[in-house]
Amino acid sequence: MSSHTHLNPEATPFLPAITSLPTLPDAALISTLDLLFEPSPELHALALPTLRTISFASYPDLISTLRDELLAIADAVAVSAADPAVPETEKENMQRPLHAILGSHPRLGEPKKETLSAQSQREQAHLNAAGDSEEVKEELRRLNKKYEERFPGLRYVVWVNGRGRGEVMADMRRRIERGDLRAEEREGIEAMCDIAADRASKLLKSAQEAVEHGSA
């Protein structure tokens, strides 16, 4: 058997075949989720039953389903929050898992000493450019702090998608000034799932290129 047959998951992150997911152990499913999303026990608890009971045709299908599930939770949280008959403790208990999932993302532009997944490091590489002035870095830190004060328990989540600091900071200001927690939850979910879809696309492409290179 060729030495190229087995990949070291630590050295070469890869996604298992989508059709194999229902048969994999929990540890493998959690590792797969952590390649697509930031590690979150609350997301694991939500997603594992879905991965066990649904056979997906593709990773985009999987991510779309999880997006729908998260948006449904956000809708339920919004309905609960607007109902004066619902006790505050119940509202908090409904909101807490969603905020934990959204709060699992690293702060944009944070120094590398903060724990970042390999995917986040690549996605934020140009936001941590050494050539940025200290004033620009300090402004991004200030906006992160202001955002988290405005939306306690959340982290600002955006699919950077090649955008520079200026565009990202303008979006942060817009969302802080809007000050709408319910809209922020939904926008964070959409961004988180856009990031996951982009990661899946890149991981699958890398795996295909590795296969083609190995057979060349």
C-alpha cells in the first residue's frame, strides 16, 4: 500500500467523505465540525444528532442544514425575548447556547498569542499585517471591545473574504451603531456559515489536489 494512502490529520487537515459521516465515531465528527466552524461544545451538541440522522449529498448541504437550524433557534430566541410572559431566566437559558456558539469565534485582528484555529489564522492573515500602523491596530482593538460591550457574550463574526481592515472596521461600526441584538444574532449565523462553506471548499480542493499530485 502506498505511503500516500494515509494522511496525518494534524499535518494535513482533511474532510472525511460526506457519505461516511453517519457511521463515524463522535470524536471524528467533532473534528470535522471543528475544521468547518470554531470549536464549540454547544455547536457539537446541536450538530451531532443532525450528522447522525441525515445523509447529506455534500458539505454545502450539511452547512445549509446547520444554518437553518441555527436561524430557527435565533427565531425562537427572538420570539421568547419579545414575550413579557416568558420569565427572564427562561429567556437567558434559550439565548445562552446560541451566544456561546457565536462567541466561539476569535476576535478579528488579535495578536497571534490568542488561540486561533489554523483556518482563522489564514483567513485573518492580511488583518494582522506587520505594516499596519499602531493607530489602526488600536482602533480595531477598540472596536472589538466596543462591540462586545454592546453585545455581551458575542464576538464580531464576519466572512472576511479578502476584505481589508478598512472595510471590516466600517462594517463593525455599522453593526455597533445599529445596536440590534436580534439582527446581530442572525448576521453572525450567516457569516459563520459562509466561513464554514468557504473552508469546506478550500479543504476539498486541497484534498483533490493532493490526490492528483500523488497519482502523477
